[in-house]
Amino acid sequence: MIHFVCGGAGFIGSNLCDKLLSSSKDKVVVYDNFSSGRMEFLESCRKNSNLKIVNGDLLDTGKLCRAMKGADVVWHLAANPDVRVGAEDTYVHVEQNILATRNVLEAMRKNKIGRIVFTSTSTIYGEAEVIPTPESYGPCVPISLYGASKLACEALISSYCFTFDMSCVIYRFANCVGRRGTHGVIFDFVNKLRDNPKELEILGNGRQNKSYFLVDDCVDAMIYAQGIQKKMVEIYNVGSSDMITVTELAKIVVSELGLSGVKFRYTGGVDGGRGWKGDVKVMLLSVKKLAASGYEMKCGSSGAVREAVRCML
């Protein structure tokens, strides 16, 4: 089996490659432009003869098509992951998410590759009125350009599957954290407290309440669920079954850093307590479908956050 991993040098992608290469029978081709991915993330598996690394951009359609030749399945994890940047640059998610996904699908079509695994996001649901939110929830009304771009990617993938006889598994993630994480609230809090251990700025009102899960669980769930696919288009929510507030998360970070007496300074945020434009205030996915298939997350939100901080330290 040859796995083609778009974004394989990134946070989740590199952890996925580690897992895929643990099987001596499987080969992995990492396709990454290293804009956010890092070569050192692949250090643990670079000496594996079953790994090939291609420094390439998904916008380079010729190189992408050539590199993908011979693959059995495409894992598409490449994207611009910064939700906030969409309010400043309205094209970045169109180019790096939507157009890049179209290029991946075209390369698959030309190479006659019939299977794609895609990492989407909980932000496609927007401010869901049903909590926990199931995969069947709708209509999806994203409140960020990032969420809108990922929903567009899902639609493109689904349409290619039905038009060109492909199949896909789409994963809608809660907040994935852990080893090799390079962005997000935990990353921000640790760095802010390293600069000033006496005060922590918290975007919004601190009552934003969300679900977090470990990258180890993420990768295991992805590999497990794609192995039992039955429908042409299969969609799974992936996350923990609980959530914590940003203030609770901040207290965990402070505790793991061994600090005390830290003053929390809230910015108040926008639109009634959001940290930024497009910030979903409450997010908890229903993971009943994944659980019913036989997979259970090993760690809840608090444990995932605590382990993620320890990985950073």
C-alpha cells in the first residue's frame, strides 16, 4: 500500500506518517511545501526506506500529478490552519484550502486513484444550535472564512467521488492538540507566559467552551475509521466527549508551568465574547458514530490539554 500524504510534515500529518510507517508493508510519500510543516517533524522516520519526501506545493499541478503517480490512497491534510487570518486576508483560505483541494482531486482523477481521506473541521457547523453536534446537523452556517473553505472542500470531494467513482472519508475535528503542535490557544498561552509569567492575556471573555483531543487519538481514529468504510462518502466527527472553558484551559497551562499568582487579563473580545471574528464560542461534537463503530477516545479535554502542555515543555 502506497499512502500519499499531503501536508505530511505538519502537526497531524507527521504523526500520521509515524503511524503509517509502523507497518513494514506500507510506503508513504510526503508531499509538503514546508510553509508550516517542518523537516524535523519527520526526523523519527526519515531513515525509513519506505518514506519518500517531496518538497512541493499543491498549487504546482504538474509536480503534484507526477508525485502522486502510483499511490493507492491520498491523505489530504494540507491547509492553512489559522482561522483568524481569514479576517485579514480573504483569499488565503480560497487558495490554500479550496483551490489546493481541487488540484489534489484532479491529480487523483488523472492518476486514476480512487480513495481520499480528508481532514475537515468542526467550524463548518458554525454556531450549532444542537450540542453535542452530530454529523447530520444542518444547515451548516460557517461563521469564519476558514470554516467556509473547509465546507467547500467537503462539497468538492463529495462531488468528485460521485462523478468519477471515487470514495472518501471526511473527518470533522474538534481542537486537536499534542506533540508537534505549532499554533492554537495552548501554544499561544505557553509563549505568552514565558514572556510574562505574572500576567496572561486571554482573548474574549474566557467563557468560550470547547472540546480538545490528543493527536495520538486523532491519528488512531483516522486510521481505524477509514479501515471500516462502507459508504462512498463517509463522514465522522472526531473529538473528545467533553469540553472546557478557555479560563479552565489557562489554569491548566499555568499549573503545568509551575506558576502561581498569575493574573488573567481578558480582552472582552468581539461579538459578545468571541476571541476574534469567526471564533465559535461553544463547540462540542457528537462522537457517537465513531464510538458505535468501535473506537473510543483515550483522553478527555482536560487530559489532552495537560498532555499537550507537557509536550511543549
